[in-house]
Amino acid sequence: MVWGLVASIIVVVGGGSWALSRMAISSNIEAGKEEALKRADQRQADEEVVARERKLSSLLATIEDSLAARPLDSMLVISAANIAYDLGQFDKASRFYGRFLDSIDASVTSVRIDYSYALFQTGQQKEALAELESIIKKDPKNQSALFNIAVMHTQMQQFDQAKTWFERCRAADPASPIGERAKLALEQLSKTS
């Protein structure tokens, strides 16, 4: 009788232990499945980035070949500049933007702003800041220029100047998307200083 009770307890405990083990394994499988799906999504995103960069690099090479025959074709020059910029090839981007501004149309403000950021990324901070300041002098409410100069000061860890420029950007049009971004940047800067 005692052995029967012990055997019953062993079966119940053993069965319970087996059930608990299966439950733990099942739980781990679900957690692992979630992590595996996240890794698969990340891998796919990484592959898409690589594929996009390959396509852009190929397109840039084609445009550069075309520029050999037509060096002042405005669409080719600006396309080459923008693609190089998107690829993070800021030396090349600044050369193409410079060509556009020097030889095609010096009055295009959006090109000047992109040119200034490309200069900044190549280590030419003074020139980049001067370029943006000249835009702001002509158009004091140009939010793109105001925002970019604020970002540059932030990257140089000149937080007081950055705050000043972000405030000017927000004040120019608080309801615009750039005005909203300037507000968020100011909130972040106030937390760090």
C-alpha cells in the first residue's frame, strides 16, 4: 500500500515535472520564435539597404559617365550630387554641388543648403556655416537653413549656439514640420544641459 502511494506520487510529480518542462520549453520556443522573426526582419532590412546602395552606386557611375560628355547638364550634375549625398560620399557630393552653383545656377537655395551640409561632413565646418549664414542673411526665416545650422552646432557640441538657432527656426513657423522638429530638438537639448 505504501509502495502504491509512493509510486502514485512519483508518477504525479514526474508527470507534473514533465508537464512543467514542456511548458517551459514551449515558452522558450515562443520567445525564441519572436527573436528569430526580429532577426529575420533586420536581415531583410539590411539586405534592402545594401541592394539600394548598390543600385544608387550603379546609377551614380552611369551619371558620371554621362557627365563626361555633358559636364554642365544641370539635371545630371544635381542628380549626381544628390545620389552621392545619399550614399554618404560627401566629398563627391560637395564637388557636384559646387559645380552646379559655380557653373549652372548659384541662386538655388536648396542646393546651397545641401552643399553646406556636404562641406560640413568633409570637415569644412567654417565654410559650411558661412554658406548657411549667407542664406539666412538673405532669408532670415528659411527654416531649412536655420535647422541645418543648428544641427551643425549641435554636432560640434556648441549647444548654446545650437539652442539659439533652433529657437530661431521654431519662431519662424512653429506649426511647420521643421518648426516642430526644432521644438523637439530644443526639448532634447534642455535635458542634456
